[in-house]
Amino acid sequence: MQQLFTLAPGLERRVGEVKVADIVRMVASLPDVTAAFLTLRTIFPTADLGKIVAGRPSILLEDLGDLARRIARLREEAPTLNWDAVL
């Protein structure tokens, strides 16, 4: 569990609020969680990933391909908006 909290420090503060099943899944698939962080960094290069994950931990368990496509579409439709800051 400590490795998970090292990756996502804000998550440790939310242990009582986050679904136990989600935390167990994250700990059980730590390599996938690490890959999810790398994918999120690609999608949101300048965003505060710690804040995003602390606010919505389940994002680490989601299909990020769909999210990447939606964000790419938003960036095309509103290129001057800083989507990393918005999200």
C-alpha cells in the first residue's frame, strides 16, 4: 500500500472516503496504476496529477484511451483553453 501512496500521496488522506475495493484493486495492480500515471501525464502534460487522482482515484482504474480521445477533441475545439488547468 505504501507504494501506492508514494505514487499518489493525496490518496492516503482519502482512505476512509475512497471505496476499499478500488484501493485493493490499485494495490493488486500496481504496474497498471503506474502505467495509468504515465498515460495521464501524456494526456495532461502540465496538470497536477496528484490533485486529479486525489479528487478522483478511480481514474487510475479507467480506460484512459477514451479519455485521451475526448481531451484531444476538446483541445481541437478550443485550442486556446488550457485544458490541463481546467481539469
